[in-house]
Amino acid sequence: MRRHSFRVGFGVLATVLLCLLAGPVQALQPATGKVVLTITGKVADKNSPRGAEFDMAMLEALPQKTFTTSTPWDRLPVKFSGPLLRDVLAAAKAQGTALQAIAVNDYKTSIPVSDTAQFDMVLAHRMNGQPIPPRTKGPLFIVYPYDSLPELQDAVYRNRSAWQLKEIVVE
């Protein structure tokens, strides 16, 4: 009987040690700066009554992706930098099938969540190495890597882009 208790005790101890080694589960911390993005809807990790709010420092703390691509809005290719949109959604533990991207001027576009897995879309906060000013397309701009795949040259993907982004509703 003691031998059996030892095995159960050892199993529990091993589980506790694995949890300790894995580290604490990181909850989304509250924004301390000006909120630049709010994710609402199907969000499991909320840091405000509205949903998951991000300031620029929180977005910059996520892994960053940079690519250069042509766009229909600029004469020359542009270098965009920011976290992958899928990483931003993961930080909020957002799960759904569609995203409603809403801009400052209330422009809305619908993006299938599957796009975030299929393409390395960024939530750009930099263009050509500089912060994106609000008077142009900033401070946040959902951008597809248009030049990376022929199918991304389609107007469907251009229409899913959103600049001056303020909110994402996960459905």
C-alpha cells in the first residue's frame, strides 16, 4: 500500500514540478499607456471591462515581423513592421471565425480568422522604419504581404486591410 501511495505522491509531485518549470501562466496585463487597440467579442483574456486593450508598448513587446511589399496606396514598395496579427489575437486568447476590423473613421472590413494562420499579416505600427502617423495610416495598419503570393494580389485582400485601426471584434 505504501508503494502505491508513493507512486501517486510522486506523480503529483512531478506534475507540480512541471507546472513550476513551465512558469506562471501570463495574463494580459492592463495597458499603462494610451490604448491604441481594443479587441472585443470572443476574447478569453480581458484586461478591461471592454475586452483586451493594448497600448503601443504592449504591441511592441510581441515578436515583430518586417516585410517589404507593394501596395495599391503607395507608388513605391513599403517596409512594414509590427507583430503578426495572429500573435496579437493569441495574446488576448481570442478565438472565433471572423474579425471585424474597425478604423477611426468607422470604416469596417471583415477578415476570416483563417487568413491570420495562412498569411503572415502584420499589425503594422511602422512604415519604412518610422512610426505611422495617425494623419496618414496610423498608428496601426493591418497589412498582408501582397508581393509574397500571387493570390494576395487580388482586391479581396486589399479590401481586408484596414489603416487607422482602433478595434477588432472577434466573432
